[in-house]
Amino acid sequence: MDFTFTDDQIAFRDAISRFLMTEAAPEMLREIWETDVGRSPELRAKIAAQGLMGLSVPEAQGGMGLGDIDWVLMTQELGYYAIPDSLADTAYLAVGLLAGLPVGHPAAAAWLPRIVDGSVRIAVGHPINPWVADAHLADLLLLPHGGELHAVPHEAVTLAPQASIDASRRLAQVRWTPSPATRIASASEGDALWCEALNRGALNVAGQCVGLAQRMLDMSVDYVAQRKQFGKAIGSFQAVKHHLADVATKIEFAKPVLYRAAVALAHGDDNTDALISHAKLACGDAAWTAGRKGIQVHGAMGYTWEVDLQMFMKRAWVLDAAWGDRGFHKDRLGRALFRTEGAPLGPAATLGRARHG
């Protein structure tokens, strides 16, 4: 299997990185965190103006029609810059649910063009997540009920805010009453949509974890190059080098697992669930390691509010449990590996691409 990205995909990633480097510097993120709503309408508008909201919206609804492989590059940049906005929930997860409805469905026709122009924010609930991100600002919430998919307007829900160790995560418990008026997919139709949403959500989080891990590694490298003890930069000490080498190794081993999972999801491979869970575990472990080692080389001051490292570390902690915690994904991966027939083992499972018939 060829994991090489095209020149266009690399240019796409670099353009996003340059844009977010300018618009989402750590000092700007701190200002957004400390607002009541924790979100910046100005940043959201700039993101929409760049066309990022319409990346995966089908071309028929005014979007670019890009898929999971392109999004895996986008999510790494969202993680690297710790964007304080559930952009992917609207532009990736909600789009996947709406675009998966039958052709011509009125809900898709009504909401997908609005996602493209940035005039709507959609929050996505899922049985695996106890709380919904950004429900307090959502114009529409896509919520499950017994396998059904419901599109619920903001005025029809009651929210109970839930605190998070990551100040950029705005979570809420959502209370609502299902009705035929809000149902846009039956249980038989919705089950497949929610299963795919779980995989997309986990892949999105895995990609962000790789981006977070890389950012924490870069910050740690910068710090140890400047911090001096005994007249030398601490980055010259072998023990410090070993800590950072451990992080770099984790990241490099996580990336191909992430990319393999994106290819599987994009092409509907038989082992998609297992590959997604593998990616979630490997990428989450890379982010945890980057945070832990970053704290060690910072001499524990990385925990403090004044140091930017804590912003990225806290995001890694909370995303590690989002869209399935480690126990869930270990169980899903274990069931795939230990089944009696068709276990995804060996080079053919890793490098091939089995597809549904």
C-alpha cells in the first residue's frame, strides 16, 4: 500500500498550517479560553472564508468533496495549533451524517450549504460520549435515539454544562424529547450512520493527538535548547535526549497507523473498526508520552498556567477519552485480532486493502 500523499495534499496541509500559525497563536488561544463562551466568532468566520468548513461537503451542495484521507491531514493541524473550536464536529462528523442520508433528503439539502458558508454550527452527540461538545452554541444538534438519527434545534434542548480540565472544551449534558418531527433517519438507516460517525470521530481525535504530540515535542525541544544548567543547554544532556527521542519514536510509529486507518475508512475495508481503534490507541499514547516527557524536561513547570505546554497537554488528556476510551478501543481491537477466522494479521492485512464486496 502506498502511504505517500500527493503534491496537492501536501500543499493543502501546508496552506492550513500557515493560516493557523497566523490566526491561532498561543496568546490568542488564551484570550479565547477566558471568554464566557470559549469560542471566537472572528476565528470561525476566517476559517469559513478559507473554505475549510466545506472540505467534505459534496460538490453538489457547494463543497469540495474531500474525503477521510484529506481530513487526516487537517486534523493533525487542528491538534498542532490546539484550535479551540469543534470545527471538525460540524465540517467532518455532521457532514458525514447528513451526506449519508438518501439522495435529496431535505435535511441534507437544508444544512449542508449552510455548513459551507459557515453560517451554522452543528453539535454531534453519540452514545459513546456522555457529553456533547459545543452544544451551547449549536444551531442544530444531531442526536441518537435507539439507533435513530434526530436533527434537534437548539431551542428544543436543555443543557447542563460540564466542567473539563481543558478550558477550551465546552461540554454539556443534553436533555431533549425525541419526536417524529426531529427524526431524519430510522433505526435501520441510522445504525450504519452512527457506526461510521464513531469511526470518524475516533479518527478525528487520533489525528489531533498526533498533532498535539508533535507540538509538545517541538515546544520541549525549544525549551531544552534555551534552558541552561552548569553552563550548558540541558538539551545536551543524554537523559534529556532520551526523553525526547522516546516521544519522536512514538509519533513516527503512530503516523502510519493513523494513515492506514484513514485509508480503510475511506475505502470501506472489512477491518476498518479494528484499524481505527489501533490508530486511536497509538496516537493517544503518543500524545500522553509527549505530555509526560515534556513535563519532565520542563522540570514540572510545564504544569503552570504561564507555560504554553499545559494547554496542549490538557487537550491531549481529554481527547484520549473522547470517542471511546482506551478500554473500549482495546476491546474492539482485541475482538478483531482473536476471532477464529479472518483476523487482520500479517502483511496482507497491513499492506493490502480488502474491500466489501
